[in-house]
Amino acid sequence: MYKLAFYGKGGIGKSTTVSNIAVALAQAGLTVMQIGCDPKADSTINLLDGAPKEPVIDALRTRGRDVPLEELVTPGYAGVLCVEAGGPKPGLGCAGRGIIAALELLDDKHAYDVYKPDVVLFDVLGDVVCGGFSMPIREGYADQVFIITSGEAMAIHAAMNIALAVDTFQERGYATLGGVIVNRRDVKHEDENVEKLCEDIHSQVVGTLDRSETVQDADELHKTVLEAFPESEAAEMYRRLATQVLAVAKEAESHA
């Protein structure tokens, strides 16, 4: 089982990227579980035709720990198993606590043993890498971390913080940095900024996503690109990225 966490600045296109990777891997014959670790609980919405998935934290709050596992995990497009951690209403508690409670409950209910995913993808908000948001890195849930960024200053700043957190936890035997995924915004000096980032964090670009209106069109339909426009160049772009990410995961496993 490959357990991969994707971090990046809010608004960088992380959930869109992760959902399309999930579909590409599922269509390649793998059993894929996508776990949204963002209080907005919208990571998997494009896998569910725009229908919001009930967050684990809400189910836990309303029905307690006896809530059936099948109510926490919903099959979406291409059979991707969808989970949303969720979080409290703004101003009412720690957002990271929702991630902790959700992942612990999935463990208690032996979700991985029941569904037997080949790949687990954690979609994690990367503006803050502490508390519950760092849990996929530090608690052994993910084996590798991929940072999604553009060449914009704030995205690069967030990527640096994420990489520093991964480096800190790696020293304790937790997740390692798999590499950088570039979601292009066509800003000035984008390639140079990303290249400098990779030098500073001692990593490499795993794959690049070109800016595409097709991606925006699919988002407006509340679908992944691979569902809405399967023959498009954008769909092929995500298929290539999924292959590249999986190759990095397999290479890391071979050296473990």
C-alpha cells in the first residue's frame, strides 16, 4: 500500500490535482482511497458529482463512535473511495483536531484492512503544518509527501515551510519528501523560482501541470478532467503525473 500526502498553499489547485491523480490510478486498475484533510471538506467533491461528502468529524459528533464504516467511506467516480475529515465551524475549536479524530476513527474501524486500498492519497491544507495538519507526516500515515506549488511567492513560501516540516519529521523516521509538483500559473520567473526552491530543499520536480482552461471547465461541472474530458490533453497531463508520482513511490519503496 502506497500512502502519499499532498500538501500545498490553499488555492494552489491541490484538491483538483489529487482527485485527477486518484482517478488516473483507479483507471489503471488500482484501488484508491482519497482522504480530504481540510476543514472545508471539499477534497472529493469532484469525485461525487458535486455532492458534498459528510465529514467524519460530523458523523462522529452526531452518531458517536458506533457510526458504521460504510457511512464514512463513499465510492466516487472510477471507484475512488472518498473520505473527508472535516473540522469545526470557524471560531469553534481547532481545525486540525478534525483530522486527528478522523484518522484515529478510521484506524479504530480498520478501514485499510476492510477496503484494502493499493494507494491512499491524503489531501492536506499546507498553509499551516502543525497540530492535526502535520499528522499525516508525523504519525506514520503517509510514507511520502509531495508538495504542490506554482512559481508565485506565497506558494513558494508555503512550500518551503512544508519541506522544513517534512525534514524535521524525517529525522524521527516519519514520511520523506517525494518531490515537487508544479501547477503553473504562468507568472514571471516561474521556472527559476521553482528551480531555486528545489535547490533549497534538496528535492526535484516530479511533474508539471500546464495552465489549462479545460481544468477550470471540469471544475465548473464538479467533475474531474478525466471524467468530463477524458480525451483532452489536460487528462493526459494528469495521467502522466499519476504515473510519475507512482514511480517515485515505488522507487522509494525499493530503497526502504
